[in-house]
Amino acid sequence: ARLVEPDDVVTSGRLHAYEPHPATYRRARQAGVDVHVPASARDTRGALEAGMCVVRGRRPGHSVDPDGPQPGLEIPDPVGLPNAVATVVG
């Protein structure tokens, strides 16, 4: 069984807009996605510049640009992710 329809999947490759270009994240917002959980610092910046709420997991060796936009919430490990997303979405 499919989890989603293939046409509903948003990827940077399909949009020809690669991280941190905000077009990918804007398209996600248009599809009703309000929160982004980034895998990298580049993901963080692109999502924030597109106006998304960001819950960022801290990872060794990865840091956001101190001069760029900052995530609304950071968590130390994935265990806290469900509660963090619930907090951001309200």
C-alpha cells in the first residue's frame, strides 16, 4: 500500500531548486506543511527563509549560520521530537 500519492511528493530534484533555495520549502507550505525538521544546517536556513517553523535536532559537527535565521526550537535528540513539533504547531 502507498503511503502517499507519487504526485504529492515534493523533492528538490522535481522543483530544480536545491538547498537552501526556499522554493522547495515554499512548495511544502503550499501543500499544508507547517513544520520542517531539517537534516542539515542548509535545510534549516532554506526552511526559515521560506517562513516555515523549524524544529532542529542538534547534531555533532552541524551548526546553523550564526548570521542567518535561527530555528524556533532545537532539541538534543529525536526522542523529544513529537513534543517539540506539538509545541511549535500549538
